[in-house]
Amino acid sequence: MIKQKGVTLIEMLIAVAIIGVLTALAYPSYQDHVLKGHRTQAMGDLIKIQLALEETYTQNSAYDFTIVSGGSCSFCDTDNERYTLAVTQQDPGYLITAKKKPLQNNDECKDLSLDQTSKGLPEGCW
């Protein structure tokens, strides 16, 4: 009798099918974690912008709304392909927003915002 060495085609197909099923189950969860990670980074940047605004107010008795220009800021880490950052002057204070871009559309949370009272919207996402 001759001993066979190696893997049969059936065994290889079973291994590929198992890998495919595991991938199909894990990929959506991975995508959710990526979206949540980018959302968390944008929330962190909103807080950084708020701290910078309050620092300029403490030093100059006025807010410096030029911290954010062109949808981003120099010290922010948010991916520009996922969120656009903006600061708008309100009476009284300001509103900092992070608007979603198409790569972030599958995120369960809408556009993020933070005002001078540290109230973040939408409520469930903060």
C-alpha cells in the first residue's frame, strides 16, 4: 500500500468554508468598531477645540474662532475623510460640530456637537 501525503481536496474545501463563515460573522463587528473608533476620535477633538477656545478666552477675554479652518484644526487627529469640524459663534458662546462624511454614514450616531456648557449632542452618543 502507498501512503498518501498532503491534504485532500475535500479537506481543503472544508477549511476554506470554515474560514469564510468566520469572516462573514466577524467583519460586520469589525466595521462597527472602526466607525465607533473614528466617532470617539472626533469627540476627543471636539473637547480639544473647546479647551483651546476656553484658553484663548481666559487669556484675551475673547474666543478665537479661527482655531478651526477648512474643516479641520492643526492639533486635531480626526480623519478629514470621515468628519468635517466647524466652530460657530452663538449668543452666548459657541457651538463646535463634527459633521459626518460618506465614509462615516453607517455610524449609528448623527453629527456630533458640543457647546460652551459642555453639552454634547446627540445625547446617546456621548
